[in-house]
Amino acid sequence: MTSRRVFLGASAAVFALLAGCATHAPPTDPLPSWNDGAARQSIVAFVGKVTREGTAGYVPPAERIAVFDNDGTLWSEQPVYVQLAFALDRVKALAPQHPEWQAQEPFASLLKGDLGGALAGGEQAIAQIIMATHAGTTTEEFATIVKDWLATARHPATGRPYTGMVYQPMLELLGYLRANGFKTFIVSGGGIEFMRPWTEQVYGIPPEQVVGSSVKTKYELRAGRPVLVRLPELNFIDDQAGKPVGIQQHIGRRPILAFGNSDGDFEMLEWATTGDGPRLGVIVHHDDAAREYVYDRKSHIGRLDRGLDEAGPRGWVLVSMKDDWRAIYPPATTLHATH
């Protein structure tokens, strides 16, 4: 009996010790890829402020809307936008059906491998390429084409799948915000139907929370089956001043937190940060030549000029990829095809 009491007493002491260790174990860092600098501190402080009930800064969960640009903010946009790389591959795939492209710009240059010549026509040339390669299919067919392409396409510099060119610190941030009652949206100049097939798998952002540029779409019956057909006509450009419009049309609430990386996001950050109550704007600055790219004021992609000048006076947080991020991309072992 004495031995049993000693055993039970010792066991109770051990369990109490283990319980105490579990209670006082340090919490897991939700942002392990962020260095503990001013940028991380500002973001964490803001989240703490708006989630602390009973304080003046508290924001109800329904109003905790966070919006993110995609290209250059959530994944890499150099040396060309991923959607443009997709369109270029589509030109090559569709060329046998369009012999006229051999003498028609910008397609003639593309088929010769002259990307610079093809894009010399600026936005008009890009629009032509997008219209020719993104229209004529149903929304379901287009989604399949996008997923099939992402399953095999690789970034020209890293050899990674494009869905492996997402930024690990931003993946952590998306999860951190959602764990604190935020609803996260993509608000991008990229095509809405190009992003929707894969954003939930890659970012945890479902298709109904993706806002982007679009082509006109019509309803019709094909073989007695209702389908939505994508037309070769632009419907909406979700860039610059179009972003706040897109937010209002798709979300219906002014965000309290906005993330971008270029002057194309300026109006979105301006719109988000000038409302009532606590608000925060964040700009990702590409200044890491060793692990990613360096570009801002003079870049042909992701140009950041006005935003760089006005971030400080407006109280926006400028995130240095070089100084604020411990890692850029997810570990190669965690990558998977998007299919």
C-alpha cells in the first residue's frame, strides 16, 4: 500500500510538472520568416490593436478586410508577369490555327522569340496578346488550360514551378491574419479567371475573394448545356484607380489593411488608409539582388516611384525584402504542382 501511494504521488508530481511545462511553453512564432524589425513590429502591433476587444481601436471581425496585390506582392513578377508568360506559351500553342500571325505583330515577333520586339507596342500589344490567347473558351475550359500550364511551366531563372515563386513571408502573413479574424482578398491587375483556378490551393484564398481584370463573358447553350463563354473584349481593368472601384464592386467594404509593391497599387493603398478608424498600408520593396530582384523607380515591371516617395509621409510600412525577410520562397521540399 505504501509503495502504491509513493508511486501515485510521484506520478501526480510528474503530471503536474508536464502540465506546467505545457502551460508555460513558448508560443509558436506565426511569422518565422520575418525578421524582428520595424516592418514586422508595425504589422503585429496593428493586428493586436484592431483585435483587442474593449479598446478604442477594436474592429469587429466582419470589418477586418485585408487586400493584397498579387504580382510582386504575393509572388514574383520578374522577368515578366506570370500571366504574360502563360499568354506567350499560348501564342505558340495556337499558332498553327493562325497562319496570319506569321506576318502580324506582336505575334510575328513572339513566334521568332523576340519578346522585346513583341512588347514594343506597349499596353496595346499586351492587350492583343491577352485577347487572342484568353478568349473563345468557356470559363471551365480556360480554368483547365491554366491549371495544366501551371503544372508544367517553370520560371526561367530558378527552374521552380511558378506556384513555387510565391513569397514564404507573405504565406505566413496570410495565415496569421486569418487566424486573427481577417478575411483576405487578392486585388490584382492580373486576370481574375487566370488567378481563380489556383489561389485557394496556393494562398488559401478562395475564388470568390479574388478581384482582378476581366474580359466580357456571355451565357450560351452548347449542345444543350449552359456555359459561360469568354469574349475577345475587355470588361474591366483592375489596376491603379480601377482597384478601389473593383474593391467596391466585389467586396463592398473599404479594407483596413492593404498590401502592394508598385505604383499600380497606390490608389488601393490610398483608398484603404484614408477611411475612419485604424488602418495600415504596406509596400513590399524589391531590394534583394542575391535572393530575388532589385527594381523600383525605373523598372518596366512593378515600377515603384510615387509610392517610394510618399510611403513615409503617409505612414505606410515599407518592407525591405533584403532586411525584413529571412527567406524569400518556400523550401523546395514543400512545393507541389497546381493541378
